[in-house]
Amino acid sequence: MSLTRQDVEKIAHLARLAITEREMPVYVTSLSSIVNFVDELSSIDTGNVVPMAHPLDGQHQRLRPDTVSESDHHEKYQANAPRVQAGLYVVPRVIE
Amino acid sequence: MLHNLSIGELADRLAEKRVSSVELTRHFLARIERLNPGLNAVITVTAERALASAAAADARIAAGERGRLLGIPLIHKDIFCTDGVRTSCGSRMLDNFIAPYDATVVTRLERAGAVMLGKANMDEFAMGSSNETSYYGPVRNPWDTSKVPGGSSGGSAAASAARLAAYSTGTDTGGSIRQPAALTGLTGVKPTYGRVSRYGMIAFASSLDQAGVLCRSAADAAEVLKVMAGFDPKDSTSVDVPVPDYPALLDTPLRGLKIGLLREFFEGLESRNAALIQEALKVLKALGAETLEVSLPHLPLSVPTYYVVAPAECSSNLSRYDGVRFGYRCEAPKDLMDLYKRSRGEGFGAEVKRRIMTGTYVLSAGYFDAYYLKAQKVRRLITDDFRAAFDQVDLVAGPTTPTPAFAIGAKIDDPVTMYLNDIYTIGANLAGLPGLSTPCGFVDGLPLGLQLCGPHFSEAKLLSAAHHYQRATDWHLRAPGGYE
């Protein structure tokens, strides 16, 4: 199966990626070839197989006690932010 | 020369005070300055910090402390967060990112006295098999600088092979340690999923990612892995299983070790590559191992399975790069949607965007069952095949890669061809198994690797088998011309 330009535009929107006019035909072609390639899986009989989400059997995500284990690092962390004001991340206006 | 010595030899010289860590560090820093411009393996050199760590290591040695990694220089893949040092993950997105904390791998090695010389180039966000997707440009293979070093840990591989450090760290999601190790003549170890902490290791595909090492011998790898491995409460998938004394177990006799030859790996394998693997297996047999053929019928499905599972996880993991909290932000966004889309569109390179979109597609409404769920089911079939094989044999063996290093530019425009490079390595990631690549000969002057893979937590067996093999052969001792 091959993807159309409209398919790729929709995927790019869902992924929040701006794709330029120059990139678009490359992605239409390469994503189609990848989808075709992985389509091989559809011919495999997996009737009663339980999907595998974790590579180690019997391992579960651990929980930890809900206690404070970190100190406040917000200044250090926000040093990496593109725009910060009064300890807040600044983005373009969302609500008019 | 100092840079050709093993970790054990360096540790002895440091302990005997025949060389200081500061001298050793200066020696490697000088090599980086002289040789790295031709390789582009190291993208950040932390000379000042290295010399300070070296001086601290010398003080510890003077105070009577001994440690196999104490005072010995290494290079970290730039996927590991290093407090106060740029951690780019090979991406424009993180070109300006100064990590605010250390990865557990970095902390553990630093505590053991390891000296970080700098950060290695890599495929962007570890997505690639040639180190050509890096924002910082391709890495060159020291064995032939017109060839790729493999990827995604291509900078780590080139740096260790060119003796720019005693060893380097890497990560392996689909072969990213073993494949570059094979293409540069190194011993690369991808441990069991959960064996080494992923805390502070920038995420690509969380059910597959695992940290490991690229060394010049199995004995060196045993020393480093012993320090890197172990339970970490900061990684929710870290496994609380005691770490064996890998170096002490290297000499465990091979007698009676059953090695399975993966039938599927030899079908269609280029004859000169196949001959080297067969030759290596003869050596292991002469050392006391038994070999028998085993079949993993679903293994040929590992590449399509991986290219559903890994992009799906990547599309989720990389959604954190939003241009708001850290990383690249586009100029003059007109609204929030424009900020997200252009920051991500401009901050990510072509292959990363391709994987994010593949993942978004396979997870999107109407396709989830057909692709993602299907792939997770096939993943179990592949894992069950391995389990059945390990009822018959202790380890399985085969080639690490289909071919030796290929030319820079040869495959970069054809993603599916590039993806097939990892055909022999991906199975271990899907099943969470440990894998190792050891040098086993040359084709047209370029190194090739023998891959060994075992059940969960069988690293000691893999290292021991490789160590015995390396005592009987000298492929791992060869150095690329100009870097001896």
C-alpha cells in the first residue's frame, strides 16, 4: 500500500512536524516503502499470541513511596529553556 | 605506546606509578587533537574537566586506592547526560542543551575514577546505522576514512578503534553497539535489557534501549561492564539482579559449552563473511565448545517488527521536544501550533522525522491493531524462538553484520536498505537478550564481527567465550593504519 501526500500531511500534523515543500515528496516515497516493508507482518498467523510489551517476563514497573525525594532544581532546569519569565515558561499567547 | 595498552595493563602501570593519570589523560587528549579532525568521532572535548578528574584519580592512587578503571580515560556517547556539559544526542534540537545532571552510567564510572575526555558523535537520537544522520556530520571509519563506522554509536566506535581513549560507552536499540563494533574491529557488548541503568540516557525506544561498551577486548569490556551494571532505583525498568564478577569469570573453561549456529543467519550470507564465521566457530570448537545448528523460524521478521515497535516508541518519547522547556525553538512563532511544528520540523533531521512519522502512523486511529499490536505479537513469537533455542544450547552465534563497512553516502537515501544492516542484531533487542560482537577477521582490509547472543543475564558466558576466542586469535589486537 502506498501513502498519499494527504496521508503524510495528516501524519505530520498529528506529530506536530512542519514539513517543507522540498521534503514532502521524499517522505511520501520513503514512508510508503517503509509501510510496505512492515506489511510483511500482516501475513503472519498470530491468532492466540499475547502481545509482548516488556522484554523481561514477570517484570513490572515498580512504584516508590509517594514521598519527596528531590530538591528544587527549577532554576537549573529552566536555564535550558528558550524563554522564561519569573520562573514560568513563555509561549505565544494562547487565549486572546 | 600507552594508547595500545589494555585496561588491565594501564591499571597496573598506574598502580605501580609508572605513569600518572594526568600523563595518560594528556596523551589521549593530544591524540584527539591530532587525529579527531580526520574522523569527526568526538564532538565535545572536556579537557579541563578531564585533567581535574585525572588529578583527583592520581591523588586517590597516591592514597593507596586501587581500581581497575581508576585514572583511565574514556569517551561517552553524547546520549548520556553529563552535568554542565552539552549533551546533544547528535541533534540540532539539543545543540544548546547543557545537561543539568549526570546519567547513572556517568556517575558510576566517575565514582570508579574513570576520566571523561569528551563526548562522542552519534546518529541523531541514535537513529541510524552509519553515523550519517548526525547534525555534526558523518563520522569516518579509521580503517578506511571513505567508509562509515556503523551506527548509531559510530563516534564511540571510531574513537575506541583509533585509540583516542581506552574505551567508550554506547547504547544499543537495534544493534547500535554491536554493528559499529564489528565495522571498526572492536569488542562491543549490549547487555540484557535492564542490566545497566537508562537514567539520564536520552530515550529513543524505551522497551529496547540498553547501554553498553565498545572496548578493544572482552577482558576490557568485563572490567567496564562490572562497574556500569547494577540496580538503579532511578530507572523503573532497572533489574535488581546481582552483578557477577565478570573479570573473575573470564577464565571459566569453555569445555562443554553448547553454541547454536543460527541457520537463518547463514542463509544468503556473503561467502567470505560466512567463511570467517565458520573459521571462528572452528576455533571455539578447538577450545572445547560444541556447536550444533539451531533454527529460529520467526527471526527473519525481526526487522519489520522492529520498524513498527521502535518508531512507535520513538514518536512517544520524542514528543517531549516541544520548543518550550528545553532544546531548539524556531524564530518568531506566530502561535503555539506554529511554535511546536516549526521547532520540531527545524530541530529534527530527516531520519528522525521519518521515524516519528512512521511511529505516529502505526499508532494512529485505525492502524494500531494492524501494525503496533501485530508487531508486539510477532515480537513474542521471535522471543519464544530464542527461548526454545536456549533449551538446546547455551549461546547462539552468527555474523554481526551482513557486510563490512560500506561507503559514506552509499545507503543514506534508501531507508529500507539501511534498516536491513541491522538484520542480525535486532532480534536480541526485541527479546531483551545480551549480545556481543568480537572481531573475527577481515574482508578487503575491513574488519568483521562474530556475534554471540545468550539468555537473559548471560553476559559472563558471552564475555568468557569471547575472551577464550581472543586468547586464541589476534584479530582484536590489529590497529587501523595511522592509529597504531
